[in-house]
Amino acid sequence: MRIALDAMGGDEAPLRIVEGGLQALRESGNRFELVLVGRREEVQKEVSCHSPEGLNYSIVDAPEVIEMSEVPNIAIKQKRNSSIVVGLNLHKERKVDAFISAGNTGAFMAASTLILGRVEGVSRPAVGTPLPTVNDGTCFLIDSGANSDCRPQHIVEFGFMGAIYAREILKKENPTVALLNIGEESSKGNELALSSYPLLEKSELNFIGNVEGRDILAGKADVVLADGFVGNIVLKFAESILPTLRTRFRLYASGNIFRKLQAGSIAKTLRKVLKGFSYETLGGAPLLGVNGISIIGHGGSTALAVKNMVLRAEEMVDHKISRLIEDSIKKQK
């Protein structure tokens, strides 16, 4: 197995990207080959700082970088030697089994769909994001940003893709699937929700009806369906929870010496409790429905986040997620 990593993607690339990738190799016991895609000299310099002797890695030169501020469609056409385009072409040519990037999200999603193509039967690839729940579990939100405008059939396809991911990767037997709405009643919601509900009911999914925003972290469903506009708003709100709590905690502790001592006594426990809210532990957001394994990382990815994305990619390759999605969608057509 060969897993490719965009060494130039992310706020602290290639430093943290290379570090995290090599950490994943060590933790896995060299189960796969890590292919670092980026400016060869810069990448090799970082690799040499991490005692790479004995590690199963290689470097593929990609002299161009798509910056975060660039317009996605224009960038992928003009920068054919960028790390994103080169890495995805390696995947298309089956020279690697998965590709991961924490670079320009729009460019990565557009290039993944353009270069890898869609799984047969999938109308719209979608981003899925695992979110922590109160019962120490995980809820899989899909779509969390790829498609702002959707039709009912797209929502149903998201359901099948999400259910497969939840079953194979999150270990949810017969995962429950719910539609995100403003109320639990089937008569509530906008036109998309009202039209999607009966299709989901008729499908072979383990559909349990509508859920509200508060039900996501409560763990009411294993998979929650939304269009990418609403899903991305939910995701960004969820990402703000941990930084907000950290700031409030520090402000409380700065009040006086007694508060500082009180905060210090529970800090370790609080870190453990809130760990699940950190994107670093989630293993990235897979773009499901493309012909391959494409994982999107947070722009601020740390070495820990990169390590977990690489290990998650390995798991997705092992479980043949793309093939399972194709088989599942074909049965519904």
C-alpha cells in the first residue's frame, strides 16, 4: 500500500506535514509506503530532521504550490505541477492508493472530482466529518461543505455513503441515519427536507427520521444528513466550541489566585474530556464519492492531525470504501 501526502499543504507545511507523516509510519510499523509530494529539496530537508533511517518513504517532486488564497478552478488549471495536482494524478494512475492534503480545500475538492472522477452512480461527492457525542461516540455529518445546493436524490446518496463509512470505519453496526431539520416532525422543513424525507423512508437505509441541531452531539443518530451549506455552518460552529471553552477557562483562571488554583486542579481532566472536540484526533474529512481515497485536512493541521489522517487513509484503503460505495449506490439505481 502507498499513501501520498501533500507535503506543501497547510499553514505549517512542510514542517508539520512531514513530521506527522513520519510519525504515522513509525506508529504503523512501516505497514505502508509514505509518498511525500512537494518541493523535493524542502521536503528532504525536513525529512532529514526526523531520523528517517529505516522508514518506508519516498519523495515525488512537485515544484508548484496552490496557495490558500488562490481561486480553486483557476489554480488547478494553471498549476499542473502543484503538489495537489501531482498527488491526485499519482492516485488516478494507481501509483498510490490514497491522497491527503491540508492545503487549499476548494482546490483539493475540485481537483479530486476532476482528476479522480466520480464513483459510478454518485451524482455529487460529499465531505463527511466525524463529530464527538456525549456518549463518547461519534456522529458522521455529511455533507459538510462540498455542495451548497442539493436535490433530494443527492441527500439519499449522502445517506448511503455516510452509512458505509460509519459501518466500516466508525464500527457502527447497521448505523442509524437521520435528516437534519428544524423539527422532528416529517411535515417540517424547507423544500429540500420535505422532498428528501419520503425518499429516505423508502430507501434501505436505517432511517430514523429528522433530528435537530442539538441532537447531533447528543448522539441521537450515527449519520446526520444535510446539504453542504447547512452542514458547513454546523461544522464551523462545532470547531469553535473547543477554542471558546479554552478562552473562557483561561479568563476564569485569571480572575484571582484562588480561581487559578481551582482551574489548575481540573485542567488535566478537562483536557481529556474535551479531547474529542479537537480536529487533530478526527483523522480528517473524507471526500466520499470520488474514485479513490481523498482526505481533506484542516489548514492548521499539526503533526498529530497529519498522523491521524494518514492512519485513517490506510484504514479506508484496507476497507475498500470506494468499492463499497459503488456497490451500494448501484443497488439503489
